[in-house]
Amino acid sequence: MILDFYYMGLNYYQIKKQVLKARKLVIKATAAAGSGHPGGSFSMAEILGCLFYKYLKYDPKNPGWEDRDKLILSKGHASPGLFSNMAVAGYFDPKDIVTLRQFGSKLQGHPDLKCPGVEFCGGSLGIGLSYSIGNALAARLDGKNNRIYTIIGDGESDEGQVWEAAMTAAKYKIDNITAFLDRNFIQQDSYTEKIMPLDEELIGNDLSEMWKDASRWKTGDKWRSFGWNVIEVDGHRTEQISDAIRRANETKGLPSIIIARTVKGKGVEHMEDNPQWHGKAPQQDIVPIIEDELESQFMIAPSIIAGDMSNLGKEVERCNEGRADYIHLDVMDGQFVPNKTFDHTEIQKLRPLSLLPFDTHLMINDPVKHVHNYIDAGSDIITVHAEVCDESSFGEICDQLRSNQVGIGLAINPDTDLPQWSYKFAEMLDQIIVMSVVPGKSGQKFIESTHEKIQRITKDLHDHKFDGYIEVDGGVNLENIGACFADGGRAFVGGSAIIGQSDVRMIIKEFRNQVLDSRRRLLIKKAHDLGGTDLVNKWIDLHVVGKKKDGLVQIAKELGFQ
């Protein structure tokens, strides 16, 4: 039987797109209801994205399919997160999301079986893991190979039944279950480490130090002592979650739990790490600003050829340590560009060194003849140049990439515009690379006319329903990255400006800070356009965690809005 959503197996970039769609539906749903839990929905967003669009076996047209995997949301108050993904996956019309919490709606405040596809009526916390174990045992008795996935909360872990279930799963060696602990450090009343610490008691309100210091993480030890296979990940890193699910599914004789360290409200700054947003809905006048904020997520990608070409493995490790979003691999053949770097054989050697997505940029002639080699080498996205393609050859490349679940990219040189034929592929493209230097020559300065070009391309692509990333490649540095973001760039390649620096992690952090400053300026302008100074002040006042508010006030003053 062929199913539309049976093991969708989407690539990294497509999963990110689906997660974004789901996040926006959460905002729409909770705002319409005037209540709900966006914070906990957002902390598990990437977990649900990896499950729904890569691992989970299901059929939205036949929700009761006997051979389906089951997803059980034990932290049931985060139902908007579940419902939004079900809508994106095709269980019901996304327009129905605005009926959340309405009388008679199938979309209640906690999951309810009246919604086809929901596996568990989540109400009182603490019972979902027990229910999941029962389902896993039943599947074993029936001789089925389907898996049971369950998501529990860290506040929920105050319940004794969670630990009774943990003992039971270990005793019966239930290895067809994978649990996720959404470790966002916040429950209804306050920070978890102030109420009932799973790791270490929190002094003060600064979660960042707790989040960063692995020596303070005790939760994994607790679960190991209960006989579980424990995998710990950054719960917003799709590549880490995906690898963890794969490893859990391969584990025999032990139940598995993936402890995902997450940020409550991830993706919306005023919600992040803020206990107020455990169960609070955004107001309607703030929704358009939030939607723009969600739409403006960005990525930083170091280009490793700017480092030690004799030891590219070391440069990959520096990207890992620097918490890059992905790794940019410039393949030059000495023909399309004057320089020559490496080919697919080197990428194949580097692949085991990192879970980070590989962004392979083919600056080569006749890419249609070679693209399969770079697929086999482990590329997550492959970008070819418009200058060496036509509609037919690029269509063939797209077919190869899609059938192998590899992202699709198209690049243009500084003196090239997007060819007319490229707009036919706009909806399937994951990335457009706009070269801001002449490819193949190192040490060049950013071509200033690129700013206008990005602005124009951003508008043109939007009109053609492009929902991928515009990547800016060449001469990007701390001085111009903010402007590139304002132009419409959402992915940024850094060569000498990142890999050429001694502390990759620190420079990537500085890159992100520059982009965040630019994004905040755009959002303040958006608020002013929508509601003048009053809405600007209202939106700024939502930012109560850390020193974000002070920075926003300063930007508003600089813009003349205060």
C-alpha cells in the first residue's frame, strides 16, 4: 500500500518549513481561542517535526490504520502543537485550527479522541507514559513492528506515576517505545528547578547558565538508574533529534528516552524562557508581529574552504563546536571557476564527523552528470549554478534530489539574474544562493549592489510562492550581515569572517547578535506600521526576560518611535 504520508522522510530543509507552518498555526489557534499553551507547543516543535515528517508511520486518510505508529502526547496541555502538525500533515483542514477550545470542536484544550488521529485523551498529567507502555506491550503481543512514541513534560515528571511507568518499561524490556522528555525547565508555577529539580536547584532566574552547563544535568542519570537507554540532545536541532530517534529505534532490550533540552516559547523572543507563556495566548494585535518574527528565522553556515585545506576534518570539528547551523562545502572544478577544491570523495570522508547538515555548493560544469555522486556522499542540500543549467537539465537534477530526499538549491553569480525558467521551480526550491563576490577568488569584498539584487529577488520569489531560504554567499561579515538580513537574506555563508577566526563559536554568536538586532528593528517598524507608538510600546513590554527590553527601547528611540 502506498500512502501519501507513510514515512514521508522529508529532508532537513523541508522539515524546517513544516515546523514553521505548524508554529504559525499554534499562534493562530491560541489567539483565536484567547487561551491555550503556545510555550510548551513551541518547545517540542522540532521533535514533532522530525516525527511527523520523517519517522512516524501514519495515514491521515485512514487514522485507525492498524499498522500505524502511535504518537501519545502525555503533556496534553500542549495540544495546539499536536493539532497544528496534524493539520499540516493532512488530518484536517488547517482552517479548522481556529476552532481550538470552542464548544463542540474536535480540537479541545487537551487531546481528545473526538479528533481522528488523536491516540490519547490527555488530561491529568503523568499517565501518558503508562498508557504508552500498555500500547507497546499490546503491539508486542500482536506481533506488530509498529513503534510507540510519547512526549512527556519535565513539570509532569513531578508525578510519581511517571517513575512507576519507567520501572515497568525496564522490567519488561519494552524496546518498541521511544519517550521524549521536553526539558524546557518551566512548568505552570515557575521554573522546574525551583519547584522540584530534575537536574540541580536553580538559584535566581537565569536559565541560560543551567542550560549551557552539562555538569549540572542530572536527569539522564535518573533515567539510566531506572534501566532506560538515554540519549541527550539539543531539542531544537533537527539533525540531533533525527539521529537520536534512529538510534533509539535501533536499540534492543531497553526502552529509550530522548532528553531534549529545549526553550519554552522557542522562536518568539518574548515567549522564550518566560514562565508567563506556559498557558497564555497572544493578543490579536500582536499576532502579525509574531508571524513576521517566525518567518524571519535564519541560519549561519561557515565555509570550511576558508580554513586549513590540508585538514578539513579539523574545520568540520570547529563548526560542530561553534554551533553552526550547517556546513557550507564549496566544490570547485577548476573549469566553471578558476580554482579547484575537492570533490565528492572528500565530502564522503567528512560526513561521519558531523550531524550538521552539509550544504554542498557545486561550482562545476555539467552538474547533471555528477549530482548523484554528491547525493551518495551525504549532502543534505545540493545547489547548482543557473549559468550551467537549462530548464531541462535542472528539472532532471530536481528529480534526482527529491527522490533521494536531498534539498534543492539554485545559485546565481553577481552578474547573473535568475533565469525565467527558474520561476517554474520556485515552489520546490529549498534555497537560492545569491553570490555576493565573484566565485573562485578568495579575499574579495562584498559587492554592494548585491543588496538591491537580494531585495528584488526576495519580492519576485515571494510572488512565485517560494518559501525557501535566500542564502548570501561571499564577503559576508559583521559589518554587512544585518543589512543582508534586512534585504531578505535568511542564510549566511561566512568564510574568512568565521572559519578564518580563532574562536568560531564566539564569532558565530556575534553574527547572530547582528542579525537579531536587524530583525528587532524590522519588527519594531512592523509594530509601528500596525499600531503606532502604542503598539510598539505594548510589544516591547512583553519582553520581560533578561535585558531584551532595554535593547528594544534603545532601538525604538533610534527609530524615533519613542
